[in-house]
Amino acid sequence: MAVNPLTRERWARFRAHKRGYWSMWFFLLLFVVSLFAEFIANDKPLLIRYQSAWLFPVFTAYPETRFGGEFQSEADYTDPYVAELIEADGKIYWPLIRFSYDTINYNLEGPAPSPPDHVNWLGTDDRGRDVLARIIYGFRISVLFGFALTIISTIIGVIVGACQGYYGGWTDLFGQRFIEVWSGMPTLFLLIILSSFVEPNFWWLLGIMVLFSWMGLVGVVRAEFLRCRNFDYVRAAQALGVGDGRIMLRHMLPNAMVASLTMMPFILSGSVTTLTSLDFLGFGLPAGSPSLGELLAQGKANLQAPWLGLSAFVVLSLMLSLLVFVGEAVRDAFDPHHQS
């Protein structure tokens, strides 16, 4: 499929922005690695070779009796007794980090939170859970939440802004007044009130945040549609009887998507920051969930354990910096006046 010359030019400008270009690849690398968190940090072995059979504990729950134990419940592979049973007639292949995000290390040399050592590379939190494992899982949740919120908010914002800009009149007037009222709603207070009788979870938080985050793109999309609706090609399409939806989708939306794509990396970074802030305040994901905000809160509550706050700070700073650099590169790529 042939690539549009304008698209090639924009990609060239994006690649010319070295900081943003390499930030994109580094961020994608971190994100892809986090998608396989269960194979990197887990308290279950990746593979078990037992009695000439290959077993996959990451995918299948095996009872302890499968290895000659006494209980019908799932085997606890961190139990030395179970490990001895398996190694007597097989071999265990562990992941790089032998802790999941909720695994408690009961063999700490001192009270939790414990400092970094050869077992827990970034130490443990105040419940004895491995910090590095929680960072990997927390990074994945934060980015997935940000992607979902950004995509859904962008779709809603583009639709609302397109309708306001294309139809104008009472549609635009009513839409603007509604946005003015809706944007003045105290989002954090509403979340606190709702959290008092509804237990927050990933989808609940996503739904609530979508209600208030779609307005970021309405203004730029509305302005672009207001500008384009009086162009000759739009009026010609209307005169030929082309439907409004087709005109908006095929003839006007591509112009508005330039501003939308430019803003999306910044919306993504804002979404990650919002989730982190809610988790820090205790109104985010359920207790026990891997969360960068919860790790920051632990660092605040345990000043004698600086590795908690420093680990979360470094990860958040790196993540948001990469997203901002990518956003700057995208902005320059879509700016026709920018010189490479």
C-alpha cells in the first residue's frame, strides 16, 4: 500500500526529533516487557519437568498431590517441602524474579519494609512484598489504564466537538454551556463520595474518569469543524446530497485528527498521573493491587525506607518524561512550519 507523501514527511520530521523518537521506542519496550509480567515476576515456576512430563504452573493450577504431596489444594511452590518433592524426580525453572506483586516474603532477615538485597533487588514494602515485582505490575496497569482512558476520551471528545462545530447554532450553544457546567464538577470529591459506598476497581475508575476527561479535545475539534464547514468542498458535498455523517467522517475529520493526535500523548500522561494521584490518596484501585501511587504513599508513611519513595519516583518520572518527549515529537511532526 502506497504511503501518502504528507505522511512520509511527517514521519521524517518525527524521526528527526531524536529525543522523542527514541523515547517512543524505549517506552514501547518497557510496556511490552510489562505485558509479560507473569513470566518475569511470579511465585510460580515457568516450567516444571516432573516424571518425564512438562508442566506449566503459570497457566495451570496443579494440586500438591500431583507431586506426591498430601493436599488437594494448589501446590505452594515456595514451600521447601513441595520444592523437594518436585526436585526428587524433576526440575523447576523459575522466572527472573521469584515473587509476584502480592507475594509476601516470610524469610526476611529483618522487619518489613526491608532494604534491597540479593533476593529482593529493590527491597520490600511494609507488608513484605517485593517492590520490583509490584513496580512491573503497577507499570502495566498504569499504562493500560492510560491507554484505555485516552482512547475512549478521544473518541467521545472528537464526536462531541465534531457535532458542535459542524451543526453550530443551538447544538453548539447548548454543548458549550453543558461543558462549562460539567467541567466545573469537583471530580475528586465525587470520587471520594462514590468510594464510600462502591468499592473502586479498574473498570469503575475508568468509567468515572471517562465522564470527566472527554472534554479536553472538544475545543480543538470544534474549532476545526467550525473552520472547515464553510469550505467549498464541504458545501459542494452538501449540494450533491452527501450525508452529514459521510462529510464529517471523510472530508472534515482528517483535518481535526491532526490536533487530536498531537494532544494524545499528553492526555495519556495526564491519565497516568490521575490514576497515581487517586491511588496515593487511597481512592484508586482496590487494596493490594499493584499501584505506583500506593507505593508512593508507602514511601511517605515510611520515611525510614527511602527505597520505596525513590523507586516509585524514578519509575513515574521516567514514564512521564518519555510520554512528554513523544508528545513533543508528535507535535513537531504535525507542525508544517517546523524545520527538522
